[in-house]
Amino acid sequence: MNRKVTLLASAMAAAVLAGSALAKVPDEVAARLGQDLNPMGGEIAGNAAGTIPAWDGGLTSPPSGITYDPATMQPPDPFPGDQPLFRITAANMSQYADNLTEGAKALLQNRDSFFMDVYTSRRTCSNPQFVYDASRRNATAGDLIRGGDGSLDGAGVLGAIMGAPFPIPNNGLEAIWNHTLRFRGFKLTRQFAAFPVQRDGSSTPIIVQDEAILRWSDPGKTRAEDLNNVSILYIANTIAPARLAGNVILVHESLNATVAPRQAWQYNPGTRRVRRAPDISYDNPGTNTDGMSTSDAFDGYNGAPDRYDWQLVGKFERYVPYNSYRLLNSKYADLIRPLNINQELARYELHRVWTVEAKLRPGTRHVYSRRVFHIDEDSTTIVGSEMYDGRGELWRVQELHSVNFYHVPTCGGVAELMYDLQDGRYLASTLRGEEPPENYFADELNEDRYTPQAIRGMGKR
């Protein structure tokens, strides 16, 4: 193990020496954090029209008057009295077009049952103070490593740790790293349901227990170099239905793919063997998705960024999923419908988002030739994306609904919805309305658990 650490550390050093790091944000720019920008880089002021409020710190504890036991309950809606301001449909979408993503426009036109109820915008997202302190430090410490040819192919992160590595992003790659490395707690466990929904509405739920040690958020680490190129340790154990139960995957997520790519293993209860699983990456079919999504679309985007060129298009005001507490607390029978979820349970708000475009790099392959991501300015979380096929036509649209788990506090996903515009199917994943509450403080987890040998004992039908 010590030899492996030494080799990886040497490889990281070589990567730095072979290339150069991007310039850090100047001190005078970083000084904007806490002045006109909040600690995660979002604009503190609201918009001129008053439809986006000023950021006041977000929710940092359970709201007054709400009874909440995080060990036994999903977080209750802190705004139970809110009613929709208006509804966007295919018939009236033209009057709201300036604030609609291309994905939302496509869903409104593609599915007769799809509409968007827009509510008062509430900037609830927040993080612990130590995350804010780290993000401020990262502004002048975080770097992307350039390759020897000056490119950013698969660029890793140096210097930063905890929180947003680039709270004031200079480019699209920095913005996507803000999403993939955002604070979600340190050690956590959860159980979720996934519904691959056919065009007629039929579906068999898949139940998964997953857990992670998010090493980027380890309070004992002081910089990215301390992570030995592993940012996340992740296990997913499928427990239902019977035909899938016992399948376990293990992932060691890489921080710099040019040093070492993601490592993954899979236990198959049929063969009772653990095998390397290099196909748990990129555009290979995602685990438990019935082929409706790719491995790298889980959580909006994950994994190495080396197959795309990334452009920071700009910041825009868009109607996006936000504060989806009703959806989180809904029964699955009330939520799952043909063509799309029950939109009565969805909530959309006007927020500022960073828009990032990813175009397939020459000489690489992926089923998506182009992707567009919309990243919330306050949480650095992807809230929606569009995926284009090899012909350049819009193929799939993803919505990512989230809430503020205000006892942590952190904004976390409660539904990942992947809509296929070509065949009418959709995938509703990471649903938790009928599952035990997520544990954001799973201190019992330790790194010895995340080995191929350990997952062999987990996979039991």
C-alpha cells in the first residue's frame, strides 16, 4: 500500500512538472466573496425585476414551527403554504421562452402531460461555515493542471480542498468540477428507488442501498494532493427486485484521470465473483437504468471530463427544479405516470444558473456529441441538462430535483429524471419518499470497507 501511495504521488508530481497550472483568481477578484458574491460564488443581490431574491444565507436549520427528526423523517416542506404563481404549458410557453432551458421547451412540446408550475423563488441552499471558509481559500489556491501540450484533457485539481474548488470559475471545466466536488457531507448512507418507466407507464422499481466516503470533504485533509488521487469511495448494493438483488458495485473515483483512471469492480451473485468493471464509466449504460441513461449522467455528471471540450457559456435566469419537498415526500404510486412524473408534485423556480456546454473532442467517442448543463449559482449543483446524439439532435433531457437538508445543511438531490424524447420512456431515479432517511453523518464508515474483498460479503440475495 505504501508503495502504491508513493507511485501515485510521484505520478501526480510528474503531471504538474510536465504541464502548468491555470492561473489562480487574483486576490482582488477573490475579495468579491463575501461582498457582492456569496461564499459559493453566487451573486448576493437579487435580480432587477425582483423575481429572484437576494441571498440571505439560505436555510441553516429546521424552520421555526416545523417538527423534524432526521433519523426517522424526510425533511418537511418549509413552505407548505406556497401556491404556484403561474403554470407554463405548450400553449403559453412562448411568453416565458426567455427563461426556459432548451430541455424544458422540448419537454413541453414533446409530452402533452408535461407542464411547469412556477413558485416564488427561494434561495434556500446553504452549507456549513467550514465549507464557506474552504471555498474562500480555494479561490486563490485551486488550480487545474494543464497537460504538456497546454491542453486541459482530463485535467485534475490541485491546491483546493472541501467545498467549491473554483468558486469564481474561469471556464467550463472549472464549473463542472465545482459540481462533481461540491460538498455533500463526508460520510453518508442512503436507500433509493429507481423506476425505468416504459411508454405505457409500466415499471418495476429497483431498490438500491448506496454509501460513500467523499474524501474531498474529509475535514482532516488540507489540499487535493493529500487525497492520493481518490476523491470518492462509493458502494451501491442492489436489494430488489430478486432478479437484480445481490449485485454490488465499488468505485474509487479518480481526481486526475491523466494520472490514473477511475477504478471499479462488480460483484455478481450468480458467479459469486468480483470482477473489474471498466465499463462503469463514460457512455456505458448506467447501473440499474435499463439502458435509459449513461454511467456518467448519474448525479447530472460524474467521472473524468477528458472526452469533451468545456465552454462556460454564461450565467442566465432560468426556471429550474428547486425546493422539491413535495416530490421528496410523495408516495411512488402518486408520482410515477406514463411519459413523465406527476407534474402536480414538481416545483420550479426562477434562479440564476451557470450554463456549460460540452462538445465531444476530436478523436474521442461518446453517444452524446454535445451536452449542455445548467448549474445553480448558490449550490454549484447541476439542476438540468440536455444531451444531443451523433446527428446533433436533442435526444435526452435530464431534470435534477433537490431540497435543502437543513439539518446538515446542504442541498441534495431527491430525484434524477431522464426523459427520452425519441421513444417516450423515462427514468426516475434516486427517489426516497418511501425509503429510510439519508444519513449524512455515517461516522461508522471507514475506508477498509471499500475493497473488492469486502463487497463480496455484501452481495446476498
